[in-house]
Amino acid sequence: MKIDKYPKIEEEQSEGIMSEPAVSAASLERQSSSKSILPVGLPRNVKEALADIEEGEREFEHGETYSHKEVMKMVWSQIDSYAG
């Protein structure tokens, strides 16, 4: 039997509410154990997340994009910084 993680909310009541957390549970657990703040760059609420998306759309419209190779290089660099 499947158990729902989140209660069902009527559409009228759910305005501005995210059904999934913006930060992973593992990240929050690390923060609570190390008493650190959120990693730099993560949105703290819905307004910040939407502002980040809109900024990304503006950059894309102006041609400010990265190649796949550049993105993968940044991703692996970030992974290495977490692992090291």
C-alpha cells in the first residue's frame, strides 16, 4: 500500500505552497548536525526560487549560456569540492 508523504490540499489553499522541499532532507540534516547555514546559492523560499528562474530566463534570452562541456566541468568541480 502506497502512503502519501504530503497531505492533499485543495487548489485554493495551496497558493504559494511548495509540495516538495527546496532543500533536501539530507542537506538539512547536515546543517542541523554541523550548525551551519544553508549553502550559498540555494533559494530560501519560493520568491527567491522564482527570482532565480526569471533571472536564468533573462540570461538565456540574451544568449548568456554555457555549453554542455562547460556545465559538466562545473558539475564535476562542485562534486569534487564536496567529496574533498
